[in-house]
Amino acid sequence: MTSTPEWGAAARVPAVEVFALRVNSRSCTVTCRGDAPLLYVLRNDLGLLGSRFGCGLGQCGACMVLLDGHPTPSCDLPVRAAE
């Protein structure tokens, strides 16, 4: 009887992707995992420190950003949803 290979934790890690975003009327590209919160990408990758981490649930408003003209919590929004 043959068994399937054990892929380990590496097989469960989402792949890194390139995303094209328009932030503050400027086009930019970021390379990150698609499930990374938009807040982390804005702060850590793009250096935009206006949005803050508050509750982590999208309820307190500290992480609010305008996405297509609508206030959206960025702490629980994956970057792939903002592309």
C-alpha cells in the first residue's frame, strides 16, 4: 500500500502574489500574500501610517480607509479584495 507524501507546513502557506493598488491617487504595486490585511500592507509596505490598528475586528474605526469611496475597515480586509 502506498501512502501520500507528507507535504508539511510549507504546502499550507499561501503563495506570494503581486498586487496593483491605487492609493492616494498614485499607482503602486506590492508583493505579499493575498490574505495579508490591507492595513499591514498600507503601513508596513507602503509606509502610510495614518490608519492604525485598534480592535482587529473592524469595529472601532481606527483602521478605516476609503475603498472606492466607501469607508472600509482595513484590518480585516485581505489585500486581494482591495485590488
